[in-house]
Amino acid sequence: MEDEKKSTQNASINLIRPIRCIVKLGGAAITCKNELEKINEESLKEVSAQLRQSMIMQSPSGKNLGMDWSKRTGESDVSCDIDCFRHQPSLDSSPFIVVHGAGSFGHFQASESGVHKGGLDQPLVKAGFVATRISVTKLNLEIVRALARESIPSIGMSPFSCGWSTSERNIAFADLSVVAKAIDSGFIPVLHGDAVLDNLLGCTILSGDVIIRHLAEHLKPEYVVFLTDVLGVYDRPPSDPNAVLLREIAVSEDGSWFVVKPTLENMKVQITVAAHDTTGGMQTKISEAAMIAKLGIDVYIVKAGTSHSVRALNGGLKDDIPDDWLGTVIRLFR
Amino acid sequence: MEDEKKSTQNASINLIRPIRCIVKLGGAAITCKNELEKINEESLKEVSAQLRQSMIMQSPSGKNLGMDWSKRTGESDVSCDIDCFRHQPSLDSSPFIVVHGAGSFGHFQASESGVHKGGLDQPLVKAGFVATRISVTKLNLEIVRALARESIPSIGMSPFSCGWSTSERNIAFADLSVVAKAIDSGFIPVLHGDAVLDNLLGCTILSGDVIIRHLAEHLKPEYVVFLTDVLGVYDRPPSDPNAVLLREIAVSEDGSWFVVKPTLENMKVQITVAAHDTTGGMQTKISEAAMIAKLGIDVYIVKAGTSHSVRALNGGLKDDIPDDWLGTVIRLFR
């Protein structure tokens, strides 16, 4: 009852400024998938720079006003020019929310211990829960820092700490007021797939995709962008030379979906994406995306760090999808 | 109104098992005070080992069942023996809560930008808020990992993410249900001094000492231990060769306090402790401790990593303070 009451409260969350965009940084796009806990530094830097362009104005001085004033591994001092901020008139950022996956962080710890299946009374699961949270919060910190170095006022927020919990893997309780307050205070919340408590199983893994759907349902962003490591959604594994990029998917009011573009007769739609999608594969992702699109919110699935992702993040695809834009749009069929 | 309602709800938090102890890991005890963002590895390891002894039974195999399965800086692989957990009957831990200070983390970022004074509309304060949170969460992650390596099922929980906020620096809202659920699920929550939103100032710093008082008021632990880098509370700076350790301080019902032991006539009580106490000095600490003691909860202020801290953490000082125990007890005068 308490949970129901609080969940309902989410429906009435009023933000001072409406959310412009929710971005998913796919684990495969920002980590090195074949190496344990290794960040793809180059990709993360490029993604962070593109996000800065989308959400904040360049400082008048042209200087990069970095907000990560912490020591980096192997360096003995911090590199920041704090005085720059004194002469900066304002640092307004467009209301974005960032959610990231785990990639090569958390996956090893979670799968070795079976955290997603629950059973906290088993020592292995309990230890795996602790180990998984350490790994995903380690990644979260690195992403928050990468964004902060690009002047994005990013604030790490773990779903577990925010008190989010599930009931048989579906979100049972997720008070969004803390996220809303952070946004209204001018910050960019950075959430992540996390190990959480589950009413029935004891514990489970709450994936970034499920988090995005929940945020989209309650905070109604203008659009949602999934940054991944391939161009978009294909009809078969992208490694297959015959794979065809699905450019547009339409979602009906009842949640069913069909490929609008390209028009491939008798195409056996065997949707797939990157192999390193550890939380349910592309079928899950497309179902989650379809549920967002059903709300009338456009979803763009696009390769991170490309000119295509820049266009998606800037919101330039709202009215018209140019022919030279490569990616997958999932939108309500009207 | 909403805040008031929720705050009141805290009063009725019922834990399955009552909290045994809330421990403060003082910033000065676990970091190197004169070096930016440097952990005192030796001290942190010793503190973690002592906490393990106090809160969990040694595994029957005698093996250390480490729960940090993440790569450490400079190492290419994780070192953990996951199979050990499969043969472990249980991993029960005594209900403890750990709160740590910032030490040489966060202080530089907060003081350079004036986060504690508020004013999020100023770019410097906003950037400082982001930078402070990065630094303190970096420390939190390292402490959670050090505890996890000692088999302590530690879970990092940032007050900001938990939705805690202040009103002119006093706690205005701090829902403890997430902390309570973590404890009831068998975890050890690890909180920390944090940058938080303030209803009136915009933002401020919520110190670890204030967090401890709030937790103690609502969760009623058996006792509270402050681990610091000196033996306890002195009548003057501990560096002064004439400094006298105050062994016992009694707190009256009205919150006033006086030194019981040693009995020093005409002693000008010029209470002080480590120089690196960045959030208000010893006067604040003793006031916070006195407010806890007023609730009938014993407070022990003791040097980290000593035989004296072992006794305090184990709860062996409840009935009688042995003459050879060095530290400061602050308790209700009955």
C-alpha cells in the first residue's frame, strides 16, 4: 500500500523545466567489452563532448570549465582552473538525464554469483551483490568524472541509494523526487543499472533500459536516445554481411511494432544488436523502446560518437529524418 | 508538509534487528591529512580488520572471503576466491552502520568553491558542488572496497542520492527507510559527509557528525564509536605536551556537559582534537556527541587501529571502563 501510494505520487511530479532528453550510454559503447572493467576512454570522451554540445553553451572564453577537481590515477595533482568559474556569468544546462549500462563492469560479478536470480540468504549471492555494486558504482564515478571534465554538472545517483526496489524484477518502488530536485537545481543526474532489493526474490539486477522506461513514463522527456556501438537495430546480427539496418520502426497504441523503413518484403525480422547486450538482448531493448514510443516519445538508437548521434542528441530529428541519417527511429504510429 | 510527514515517519522505523553500533571513521584517521586525496592505506586496512572482528564471525575455513571483486589500480585482474562462498554456511553480520568523514577528500573542492555557504546560481559553487561530490564518492568507494575485502557486506549510500536535504544546514529531510532496508537485508550501510541541497541556501555540506546524530536519534544504536587519529578528547591541542586526555564526560538531561574524569580543579577546559577536523572543530563534535549521549547512548571517542578501539567497537565498555582503556567516554549523567 505504501509503495503504491508513493509510486502514484510520481505521476504528479512537476518539474520547473520539462526534461528535454534521456540518454542511455550503452555499456558496449563506453567500455571495452572483452576486457574486465576497462573503460573505452576515447569513446567516453567523445560521447561526453557531444553531450556537452547538446546540453550546454560553450563558455564565452572558449575554455573548458572542468568540474572534476579530483586526482586522476597516476597523477599527483588535480588539473583545474577554478578561477575561470569566477568570471563565468552562468552555467545553465538543458535538462537531460543520463543512464548508463554496465558493459564490462558489474557483469562478471553479477553472473558469477547469480544476483539477478535473488537469494540473499546464500553467501555467494550476498557477496556478489556487494561486488556488483562496487563495480557499477566504480563505472558510475568514472562516467560522472568524464562528463564533469566537459563542464557538465553531473551528479551520480545510484538506484539502490535512491531507494528503488523491484518486485519480481519489475519496478515496485522508485521515488523520482530526488532526481527531479537534482534537475530543478540545475544538475544532470547520472543513473545506472544496479543491484537492488526485490520484494519477492530478495535481490535482482535492475537494468538501465528498465530505468529509462520508468523515467520516460513519469518525467515525459521530449525524446530518448540510446547510444550504442553499432549504427542501430538490424534485422540480424550486425556482423552478418547481409544485415540490414532498420531505419524506422512504428509502434501501435497496443504496443505492437513493425518496420516501416526499409520496406523489405517477406523480411524475417530477426532483430539483433551488439553481442555484448547482457541484460536481455535486443528483443528486450526494442520492447522497452516500444513502450516509450507508445507514450508519444521518439526513441533514437544510434552509434555513439558519430555525426548521427550528434543529430539525435540535439533533437534535430523530431520533425523529419534525413535520408543521410543512419540509425533507428522508434516512434508512435499515427 | 510532505517533508514533515516523511520526517515523522522516521520515528516509527522498526528494524528487524536493533542497530548495535554506529561507527564514525574520522577523515583524519583514514586519509593522509596533508596530501590531497590520499588514503592512509595502512590505517584503513587495520580499521577494516577491526570492524570485521567486531561485526562478523571469522569463516570456518579461516579464509578471508573478500567481496571486492573489482580490479585495483595497477592490477590487470581481480583477486577473489569466489568458490569459497559456495561452501560457506552463512555470512551474518551484526547490525552496524558506518559513516565516514572526508579528510583530504572533498575538503579542497568544498572550501575553494564555498559549497557550504550555498548559492548554486554561482557557477563556482555549482562546479564546486559537482567536484565535491566526485571527491567524497571516490573516497566512499575506496572505503566500501576496503571493508568488502574484509568480508564486510558493505554498501555505499550517499546522503544526496538517498534524498537527504537540509534547511539552513540542519537536516530537513532524511528518510531512513533505505538505510533500514539495507540493514534488514544483512548489509552494512556506509554513508558519508556529502554536498546536499538546502531549502534556503540552495546547497551546503552535511557533515558526517550531523549524520551520525540523526541516525542515532532515529535508529537508537546500543553505542556510537568515533574513530579518530588521537587518543580521544583533550583539554587543549594534543600536540601540546601538557595536554590532558579527558577520560569521561557526563551529559545532563538539558544537554550541558562536564568532565568527570580526570578531576582537574580549575581546569580551563579548552577542548580540542586533531587539527584536521574541517567541519566545525571539536566543539561541534562534542556537542553532537553530547546530543547522542543525552538519548542514553554511550559515545566512545578513540584512536583508530589500537587495542582501545577494538574494545570500544566490541561494546566491551558498556558497564565498566577499565583503567587501562585510553579514550573518551561521553555518557548520560544518571
